[in-house]
Amino acid sequence: MKKHIPNAITCLNLFCGCLALYFAFNFRLEYAAYLIGIAAIFDFLDGMLARVLQAYSEIGKQLDSLADMVSFGAVPGAIMFAMLSQAEASVLGIPADILPFAGFLLTIFSALRLAKFNIDTRQAESFIGVPTPACSMFIGSLPLILATSGNLYDNIILNPYFLLAVTAIFSYLLVAELPLFALKFKNLTWKDNATRFIFLGISVILLALVKFAAIPLIIVLYILLSIVKRTSIS
């Protein structure tokens, strides 16, 4: 029975993704964003339980990628589609009713990233390119910031050029040859985990200070710390 426990958790991740899609296409983006966060928790738990229970399986690996494709591939594309629709603007001659479909570039590049991850033996202990959950949390944080900031960031976040820039940047980062550290602790020593401790400490402080607005900052911090770590090793 124990070998099925991680797969059951993965299915909960998938279920959250399905619900998030429903809310995204009904323009209830805050609910979709919350469900991304819950799906990310299940995504973390299924891997942790697989390691603890020694319940690795090929079907589990494939199921995890398929669930991630929905929760962290289709959902951010749907959220970006909805946000570009709300912007109601044309860009570079692209009509306002066509422009929102650009958001699904995130879905396409998420699929490429997940396919690449499954066959890339270099990513057993770290990542090459931004993981799909990190991209999804960045995208999902945008409607949460809009809902809780009292119109403070509306002119920025709902600017179609900003949304297209975010789409293009993260589409690239998903498949970029950019080494990023993973939050996997083999021990709790400072020497082996300094970057992880610094990242977690600053993340907690940012969340306490600026709440949802901290999420994009945390994702950017994750990328910058990874670059610094890579540079120091080199």
C-alpha cells in the first residue's frame, strides 16, 4: 500500500490544478492562485513521501510530470490569459481579443521544461532552468497582489507590456541553461546549506513585511542567489 501513497498525493496536486483551471477561466483568479499554492504543497509532499517510504516508481515519475503540467503549466497560462484579457489593450498592432492567447506561451514552455527535466540526468540534485512551480507561484501572485494592494499596483500589473514581458522572461527561464539550487537538505550544516538558509530566512522576512507582494521578490531572490552560488563555485 505504501507505494501508492505518493501517487495519491500527486493526484491531489492534479485535482487542485483542475479546480484552478476552472476558476481561472471564470476570472476568479485569487482562487486559482490559492490552489496553485496548495498544489505546490502536495507536489513537495509527494516527493518527500516517496523518499521517506522508498516508494519510487516509474509511473510515479510520469504521473508527477503530468500533474505538474496541469497545475504548473496549464494554470499559469490560463491566469495570464485572463489577466491580458482584463488589460483590454492592443499591443504592436495585435488586437485586444487576440493578445491574451500569448499567455499560453507559459503553458508551452512549461511542457518543454517538464519534458526536458524527465530526460536530463543533471537535475537529480539541482535544477537547470526555473522549475514550473516557481514560475506558477510568480504568475499566481499577481492577482493576489491586485486583490490585496488597494489598487496600488494596478497600473503596473495590468499593463499589457508588463504582462507580456513577464510571459516572455519566464518562458525563456523555464528552458534556460541556468543552474538553480534545490531546497533539498542532506544535512543541516551551514557549510553545505548556507545558500538555502539565507534564502529561507530572507523569504520569511519578506513574507512578514509585504505578504503576497513578497512572492515575486522571493522568486527573483531564488534566481539571483543561484547565480551568485554558481559564480562563487566557478
